[in-house]
Amino acid sequence: MNIYKLNYTDKETAIADLIAKGVYIETEDGIAYGQGIQAVVEIGTIVLENGTYDEDSDELPAPIYADGYHFDVMSTQEIDFGSADITSLVNNPKHSFAGYEKTEVDFSILGNE
């Protein structure tokens, strides 16, 4: 099983690339998984540090977010997503697939090339 932790600049870029790579396919009923795709998880933006708030819900300070928009993909086939430097997020993932330890994961990052 191949598991990819992907980081894109934004959601629209991510969806377009996932379609171009065959992870998603467009059908008459909408978007479906491509051949060999077991799961796609839209992580979205990742909070690195939570914000704090006062009694009036004002941010003191605001949350800090990781750069980019994130997806995790599980596939029976290898997919060439390109490569770039691995970020610290792979050492402290916000999502994992049950039964797959992070030491078994092939990490690929896209959008920072």
C-alpha cells in the first residue's frame, strides 16, 4: 500500500492535480476515486499552534497555520506526485490511516517545488 502526505498551495490546485494524476476521476455523478485509490482524505489547513481567546472571543493571539492545503492519499499503485523537502508535519502527522504506522509511509510533498 502506498500512502502519500500531500501539501498544495490551495484546494483548487490540489483538486486539479489529483484529477490530472488519476486519483480522482470526473463522472456524470461528480468526482469518484480512480483505479487503485483506496482513500483520499482532505486534511485542509493544519493548525500548528492553537489561538487563545478572551471572554469576547477575540483572538489573543491568533492560531498559527502550516503553509498550504493538505491531502492524504492511500493507493495500491505508485503515483508520481513529484518531490520536495519533507516538512516536520510528516514526523507529527495530523492524520493517519488505521493499521499503517508512519514508518511504513512513503511521503511525497507537492506545491513547494
